[in-house]
Amino acid sequence: MTLVAPFYMWFGIFSVQPHKEERFMYPAYPFLALSAALSFHIILTYLGSTNPKELIGRVPTKLKIAASLSVVLIGLNAGMLRTLGMVTAYNAPLKVFDSLQRMDIAHAGDSVCFGKEWYRFPSSYFLPNDMRAKFIRSEFRGLLPGEFPDSPSYLGRLDGASQIPSGMNDLNIEDPSKYVDISQCSFLVDSYFPGHDATELEPHYFLDKTQWETLSCASFLDASQTGLLGRLIWIPDLPVIPARFRRKWGEYCLLQRTVTGHA
């Protein structure tokens, strides 16, 4: 009981939380694996009984082995389908920045801006040539990430990383100083889902060809239009798959301001 109790404690805690994030759940995974291993061991011990006085002892050995292997294979396939589904559905933020590696496009000091897609930005390490990630206003009204102080030296960067960026708070209260005007953005990362309505703060930048040109796009799962099965596992996009089971897609794009937009 002591070995499996931590998982059920974590499970209970997160079940009652209205807001869940993967980064807070990871301590439960080792206990989940341990609980699964113990459960499987108990089941195999039960199946391995050869006592003819017990019902399980009269079941043919080959049938018990086949049943055990089928459970393992189902679990492996479910895990692979889940992994493949997550990778194919949500890997766009790791792919669209490749265009910035072209030296004739990216310049030091250029700003790559994020609006409603701020929380999917993977890391500033994806931005070359001392480009900067900036935020523009969106419908989000919480606290955005801050910037650490710049320094040319290693010790200076180490010292800057130990400082709390200005405007931070522990109440998730919006800090207006985190925003820049969109006119300062050389590039913009945005998503477009055909079934979603635009708002004043979140227009369809992807469709505004007078201001923005598309540098690169990748498919991104439209979770609001996709059924439960399509959100859980990988489903091939084939005509034989019924429409209600197919995954629906939007676009996750890196946009560059046009010459007209600069003018």
C-alpha cells in the first residue's frame, strides 16, 4: 500500500484541480509505472496458478499466455498511437522557425511577435541572429513571461538569470509593459482555424495578405472541431475513415511583414 499510495494521492489532487498542466503532473508518472508493474505482477501470479482446485488452474496454459500477451500488445499499440497522435497533431511550433535560419531574411534585432500563440512558443533558442521574441495584445489577460537583463559576459548573464524580471507578480495579474505595438514586429507567429471567429484583438493575420506574407506553415490539430478519438490517438487521414472520426486541421504559421505593411 505504501508503494502505490503516492500515485493515488497525486491522482486525487489533480482530479479536483480545475486547471491542469503537464509540468506539474510529472512526479506522478514514476508511481504510475510502479503501480502498473505491481498490478501486472499480481495478475501474472494469479494466471500462473496450476492448482486444479481453482478455476484459473484449469485454464490451458497457452490460452493464459495468449491473453497476457494480448493485453501487453494492446497497451503498446495504444501508447504508440497516442505518441504518434501527439507528435503529428502539435509539432508545428517546432517546425515553422526553420525559415528564420535563412540569412537573407533574419537580421539581428528583428522582433518575432506572438499574440494568442504566446504559450506555444518553444524557446528563444529557435530564434537566430539575436532576434527577440515579443508579445502583442490578445484576448489573454494574464501575466506574460518577462525578459532577463542582457549582458555580453557569461558572469553578467548568470547574474541576470538570478534576477526577477520587472513587472512580475505571483497573482497572474496582467503587466501591460510586456506588450509591444504590432508595428514593431518584423515577423509574427499566428494560427488560423477556419471554424474560429476573429476578434478585434485576435484578427486572422494569416488572411491579411496586404500586411503579412507567409514564410512557413505547418498543420495543427483543431481540437475544438475534432472528436474525442481523434484527439486521443493517431488516426490516418484516409477517405475510408468516417468523417466524424477524422482529425480536423488548421494552420500554424510564421508570417513576415510585407513591404506594403512597412510603408
